[in-house]
Amino acid sequence: MVGLKLDDLKSWKRLSCIIALLGGMQFIIITIIAAIFFYPDGYSFTEDYISYLGTTVNVRTGSNNIISSILFAVTCLVVGLSLIFFWIVMTTIFDDDIITQIFSYLGSFLGYISSLLIMGVGIFPGNTHLSEHAFSATYFFLSFAGAIFFYSIAILLKKDYSNIYAIVGFVFSIIVGLIILRIFFQYNPIMQKVIVYGYILWAALQITKIWKIIDLENKDQ
């Protein structure tokens, strides 16, 4: 993707990858900006959860948190929508045989659900809609972990995909599931950030691989 050209935008697969990548990048950037500049009375990256940025008030002091909450809602909506394009493209890459396709479709189905749920995390502030927020957050983590797990199986079945992608996916998805279910691991603000930003990094790694596969397909034509 380093040598991005205008012609790349004519390919719906490449354009979808770019949209997904920009969506993930803006989420990281905007959440950091909201935390540093707009969260009232100071935001602690080690003690405050990411979703605190979306509450209407500072959960500790009660100070008004309108700007940060709006930024958080918008960035969650944008990243959720952008990743839908990513999951669509993923199904076109794993079409070697019916078994690989099945795992790919299962992965993308859970990916679609996770995209809707992260939008729910932003729409429902934790301090005013706790049950809806908690449901969206919990099942967002579990659904994208499931998506990565199924795609890790698909990667093992695909010949031109390195197994390291599958190994990383298996380890990451299993750890996420154990953390969310509170098995062996403690769920805390630091771990939450590792999971969320790690998910975006995993998607970015897949996009770089997809880009190379598209290059090879174009050369063969």
C-alpha cells in the first residue's frame, strides 16, 4: 500500500481496504485526542476504560463530558461502518474451496455483528444506558474474537497464506475470549486497550496481505 495510486481507487476491493484502514486509524487517533484534550478533569490511560470517553459526564467527578462523548460516538460509528467493508473483502479472498469459504463466511458474519455492536458501544453511554452499553461491549469483544478464530482456520486452509497469521489469530482470539469471560486473565483498562487496538492492528495486517494478493491476481490477468 506504500505505492498507492489513483487507479487503486477504481478497484472496489482496494477501496474497501483503504476505507477500513482509515476507519481503524481514525478510531485510534480520535480516542487519544478525546482522552488528552477533551475528557474533563483528566483521563487516566491506566485506570479509565476507553468507553469512559463516551459517558456524558466524568464517571469520577461528574463534570460535563459532552465534547468527548460526541467524539467517541462518532468514531465508534465510523469504525463500525468502515470495518463492514473489510469483512466483505475478506470473503472474496478465501474462495479456494467450499470448506474454506464456510469458515470465511462464518468469520465475516461474526465480523458484521461486531461492527454493529461497536456502533452500539458508542451510541449507548455507559452512565445513562448501562445494560445496552454492557451488552454491546461484551458481545463486541466475543464476536470479533470469534471472527478472528474462524478466519484463522480459513488461513490454515489457504495455501498462499502464511501460517503465522493463523497462529497469531488463534492466540489473540482465545486470549480475548478468556479475558472477557474472566478466565485466567483479569479484565482491566490496560488489557481493554490492548484488545481493542490489537483488533485494529490484526485487521490492518490482513489488509496488507489482501493488498498483496490483489497485486498477484492483477499480474495473472
